[in-house]
Amino acid sequence: MKTLNKTDYIPHDEVWLKYLRDPKRANYAIKLALEEFEQDNDVDMLLNVLRLVAQAQGGLASLARKTDVSRQALHEALSPQGNPRLRTFQNVLGSLGLRMTVKPVRTPAKRVSRSAA
């Protein structure tokens, strides 16, 4: 069995970066990441997808110019250990052509008994 050397494979992020250069694919990836975030609250995955899209769509330096946030601050905010401020997160989304919305959490509707009425 042949063992793989470092040069025998394409890094995972490199494949994603090529795929996410297409704006339609990038928007779809963000949409899926947001849907998954609604299900599992996995902030790391959401930030990773945003970071990859930002890199594929011109890089963090370009995004930094659009958001008026330093490249280093963006790199830290979108890293797996990142904890971006709401304003930074909103600026990143806006520069990627997205907007944040808030909706109520779905809870089962309470039934009103007719005898109580």
C-alpha cells in the first residue's frame, strides 16, 4: 500500500477556496452554514465558512478595507478561537452581501382550553 506524502494531496482549504470563488457557491455555502448554525449552534463552523468565503472572494486584506477592520482583527475574529464583536460580524456579513436578521425561537403553541374561556 502506497503511503501519501505531503505533496500527494491537495489541502482541504485549498479545494474549498477554489470552489468558493464563485459567488453563487459562496452564498450557498454561507446559507448552509447559517442553517446548520440554527440547528447546532456551532460557531466555529460558521466562522470557518465565513473565513473561507472571505479568503476566496478577495482575501482578508480586501475584506478589511471594506469593513474598516484591520486584517489582523478579522483573522482573529474568524479563527476557530474567534469571538467577533457583533459590529465586526455585521460588517463582515454586509461586505459579503448579507444581512443579519433575528427571528423568534419556535416553541410549541400553547393550547387554550375551551372550558377556561
